Amino acid sequence: MTVPSNRACVWVGKRKIEVQQKPVAPVGDGDVLVEIITTGICGSDCHTYESDQVSRQLVMGHESSGLIKEVGKDVKDRFVGQRVAVEPGLTCMACEFCLKGNPNICVDLKYCGMDPTDGTLCQYFTCRSSMAVPIPENVSWEEAGSIQPLAVAVHLARRASLTAHKSLAIFGCGPLGLLVLAVARAYGVRRVCMFDIEKSRADFAVSYGADAGHVPPKLEKGKDSLEHAQEYADKMIKELDAGHGFDVTVEASGAAICAQMAVCFLKAGGTCIQAGLGKPLASVPLFLITAKELNLKGTVRFTPGCFEDAIDLLARKKVDLKPLITSTYPLTKSAEAFEAQLARKDIKIIIKNQE
């Protein structure tokens, strides 16, 4: 198939992107060609956008959905016209981690929109047929542009073993924290309390289903950060009538002080999930981890089945993404969309790739 145009959002320098015409990769025997309809942008996209260390002019984006326009001759389980979400991870499927079912930590992982691999913020994208996950008609294109981050939240919920009757505290009311909230509610988690430095975001979390939204106090100059975190944890556990603490905490902001709070808020035997991308080195209270026999886990991307679970939650209306989508932009105005993302005035921004 010859495409009429393939406009793409391309990084060309620090905080500088251009819309360029790009060639479309040939469709191999096991591939499909997807006409990309929508793409969400997120914080990790902005890490690339703000960087001056990208190795080449790179097509941005990794949260995309669209319509299959062509299938390779060996593809039997996909068809032209099918609505799909694109899984953006290119894994080797041969290393020990892939073979154990953890391709998210593949030793040779390449990821759409992550240097040096071109992303999906373009009009047409060729990928393996297995990377094109079917989505039903009752999932809107705007929601479909957020399936990838919802799949990330589903994987996080698996890592945390989120189930009914558990209590959960989330630090960071950005898109990831809110998506974890949505998944937790879908899974029947008994209580979810959320924390953010911006009151507007904490208030939004309550409107979206959290039991409480709070703004932690700033660390006083000269005060020990762990002492500050423990005092706040003790105060809030009592104020929230949370017994001996929370079953699960999620650090979704990347702030070092929140990582300490996430540990301090846990009851004995509880689990802390570190999801935020912060500084390479941060202090955590090892004594508490040992004394209270806590579980500290990292989480990254998604594993097999997470896309399907995310799509099912949307299709059955167990998760509603519409309140999170606060702005849409045409691909031709991608630069404005990225500046808006940096300004943090929106929760979730969706780009319409064909406009």
C-alpha cells in the first residue's frame, strides 16, 4: 500500500520538534501497517523532548492506536480495518527475561520513541502483528490513545497484588497515579488515599474516586527528611484512621521525600511500589524495611496480557478515562502539545495523528 502522506513529530533539538514527512517501513510477512488515529503524550516523552542528548532526529511517541490498513502474507489473526492499540516494546523474545514472561525487562529492549528507536507519533506505523492488540468499537479513539499507560497501571497492580479489602496510598496525582487509582477501584480495593504537592491535583483525585486527597507539608530547612516523613505518616495514619498503616503504597511522583513517605506509611508486611522516575540515587529507610518486613518493588512498562486487561476494563466500563483527557491537539501542532505537557496544566493530552 502506498500512503498519501506520513507526517511525523520529530525531535530535532532540546525543546524543539518539527513535523516532517517520513518514509513508512515496508510491511514484512508477519507485519501490519497501522493508520495511527490517536497518540497520548506523557512525562517520559517530555524527558526526550527536553533532552539535548538524543542521538539523532527521532520520531516521538509510544501511546498510539489506529486502524490496520495492510497485513503481511503470513498474518492470519489480524485484518484490514481492525481497530488496534500498538504495544510499543520491541523485545528479543530470546533472552532469559523474555522467556520467563518478563519482556518489559528484556536485555535488548527497544522502545518506540526512546532513543534510538522511532516512535508512533506519525500518520502510519509498521509493526509486528503481535504488537497490534485488537480494541472493540465501544472504546473511543481518545480513550484508545491512553491504553498504553493504563496497561502500565495494570502491570503495577499485578506487582502490588492489589485485591479487594486492601488499603492503598498513592503519592503523585499525575496521570500514572490517577490510572492506578482507577485500576484499584476496578479491582475492589477498599480504600485509596492520594497525595500531591498541588492541591488542584489532589482535589481532582477525590473527584475521580479517591477517598481522600492531601497536600503534604514542605520539608523545613535544616530538618531531617526521614524525621519529616515519619512525623507526617504518623499524623496522617491517625487522621485517616488507617490502623497500623496502609497495605500498599505507590510512589508515582519521583520525589525522594515521597519515596520515604511511601515506606513510612506502610503497615508491617506491607508493599511499596516505586513507579516514579526520580534522581538516580535517593535515600530510603532500610531499618524500617527490615524491622517491619516490608516489600519494596520497582515496576516498569507492562507484561503480556496487560494491554488486553486494560482494554477489557475500558470495554466493560470498569475504568473511565474520559475525565482524564483534558486537551486534544492535531499532529501539526505537536510542539504546542509538548509545551502544554511541560506546563502541567493538563492531566492527559491526546494528539490526533491524521490532523
